[in-house]
Amino acid sequence: MSSGWARAALSHRICTGLPRRRLGKLIAELAGPWAAQQESRLRERRGGRDRLRAEGAGPNRELPFTDRVIATLVVLRFQLPHAALALFYGVDRSTITRAVHEIRPLLAARGFAVPGEPGLRLRTLADVFAYAASQGVHLRIDGTEVQVRRPRANRPGRRAFVSGKKKQNTIKPTAIGDGQGRLLWPGAIRPGRRHDATALRTEGIEDLPGRHPGVTADVDSGYQGLARDFPGQITAPPKKPGKDATPSQVTEREAARKQQSSRRICIEHAIAEPRQWRTLQRYTGRREYFEDTALAIGGLVSDRCANR
């Protein structure tokens, strides 16, 4: 298959997850950062010396920049083997691998779009709280787990990825969304053994409610500790009543739990959208690349959510 035919077929929305118009805007957005990245790499290779030849001199690239972006999106969307894409484009497998390693960090660094603010993108947990404070957004917070490959036997830290809930090797991102089921931030990415609340604490959440006292959030029972520390801002489901509880206490607790669950259900919808990408259903790549992969997909999903 020629490069032109491969581009025409793989640029379809089914393959990239993006309409062609949005794909064109994304390619234009990444062109500048990619060119700067390449120039920095070449300058480092030259030992900091200036160019001896004009920009663009030398052999042409086997895979143009546009095709590098498309190939990376297809890998993120379907976790397609690099060798299969190399066959479509008529290049070596290493060319596709190099393209993915160039484009994926650029996608991850884009941040996450928010509704009604085209020029604003959230990148940190502090950004999320500042945005929620300025717009009066009631947040929903929940963790999700993605199964990953089991580390090699006798490798240090191997047990850190074993999830007590899933009984599998997982990596755990934390998702934050709004009341419309729109994904605002998937971050605090930690090994599966880490507790949900601990993952957020290590991301620095304990300082943020004090800075933004008007921000409120709904969480599930995995964040009971945070709800205890910030009772007026973070709300968790009520604890299960004791064995000596009266029927009326049980009924009241169940009604309160259902009410809180109804408010929180939209974060489950926000989590479900990135999980439509095959890579986040079961990740088979190297674990050190998972964070960039999850952030890249989250940023692409947030672009679509912000337009709802």
C-alpha cells in the first residue's frame, strides 16, 4: 500500500477517533512543537553548534509529519502493532516506533479542554480546582484501573502493580469531571496497589480545598478519608450502619447513598469515554509509556467533551 492510500484510509474517523476537520486542526497545532522538538534534538546532536546547511537540507523523511500523527492516533486508538502500520506505509517498523515516540509526548502535553474556554487547557490538579472555583463547577472524582502486563519475576517493585480490588496487575488513573459527564482531568497516575485517596494526596490535593473554599466535590467510598478531612467540601457516601441500627436508620442511609450516587454517576460516564479506546481497555505496551498514553487519549477525549 502506498503512503497516499494509507493516509486516505487511516485518516478516517473510525481509525483515528477524530473527524477529518478536527484531525487537520490537530496536525496544525502539533506542527510547531514537533519542529521545535526536532531542531532541539539535532542541535544537541551537533553539540550545540549552529547549522552548517539550510533547514530542510538532507534526505527526505520516509514518513511525513502528517502521517506520523495519523499513525500515532491509530496506535492509541487500536493498539495496532507497529509492524502492521509499517506494512501499510511501506516503511520499516522502527520508523513507526520512532514516530509514536515523537508524537505521543506532544499529545500528552496539550492538556485538557474545558467547555466555553477555547484557549484554556487544564494540566494539573491545581488548574482543575482553580477552574472549578472561577466557574462554580461541582466536581466529581473517581479512580479507574487499567490492566497492564505483569512485571518480570523477581523484579523489584513487582507487587506495587497488583490491585487488591481487581486481583490483577493494573495502573490507576484518577478522573475528575463535571455534572455534564465531561472529562476535565485524568491524572494522579499511580501503580494499582496504591489506594485511591493516597494517589490524590501524593498529587497535592490536601492544599487545594483551603485555597479554594468554594469548590465542592462528590467522591465514592474510597475517598472517605478526604471527606473526613474536608467535611464541607468533599462528600462521600454515608458509612454503613452498625448491626444494632434501627430499620429507620438503615432506610435513611440507603436514601442518602442513592442520592449521592445519582449525583456522582456522571463521572462514570466521563471515565467510559476514554475506555472506548482499545489501549485503555487493556494496556499491553511498556508501563513507562502508560502515563503519556493516558494523558494523550484524555486530551483528545476532552476536546470532544468540551463541545457538548
